[in-house]
Amino acid sequence: MFRPKVPTMPQPTGLTTPPAVVEPTAVTPHAPAPASTVATPARNRPAVQLTPGTVLALVGGTAVVLVVGAVLVSMLLAVALTAASVAVCALTVRSVIARR
């Protein structure tokens, strides 16, 4: 019950080729090849292309993030103010009851 069940791997079917034999080779140092004199032209395009659609999406996404963040912060502030006012009311009612 508590022993793990190890899946079994199916055996390959059909013809298989034996692994190739790799023979070690000796490394002989030689003179480095001369550097290529043909220079490739540098690209003048920026890495990121901003089309009007992508700019609009970027601005819209930023606006959505800012609006959602402002709403969440204002809700958190409302909850904190409500909790503080409830605590003050509870202390006031407790002190009034204690005086009687």
C-alpha cells in the first residue's frame, strides 16, 4: 500500500542500430586562421519595434494596472478606517457600560 509504483518502460520494438564507437583523437595545435576581413553591416533596427498597436496596448495595460492598484489601495484604506472607527466605538461603549 505504501510502496511506490514504478512505471515500467516499454522495450523498443523493431530494428535498432548499435551505438557508434568513438575513438579518441590527438589534438595538434596549429596557427589560427586569419580573421575575415569582410565586415557584416550593422543593423539599424531597434531590438523592439513599437507599432501603434503595441504602443496602445502598452499604454492601456499600464492604465489598467494603475487603476486597479488605486482601487485596491482605496479599499484597503477604507477597511483600515472602518476597523479603527469600530475599535473607537467599542471602547466608548465599554467605558459607558463600565460607569453604570
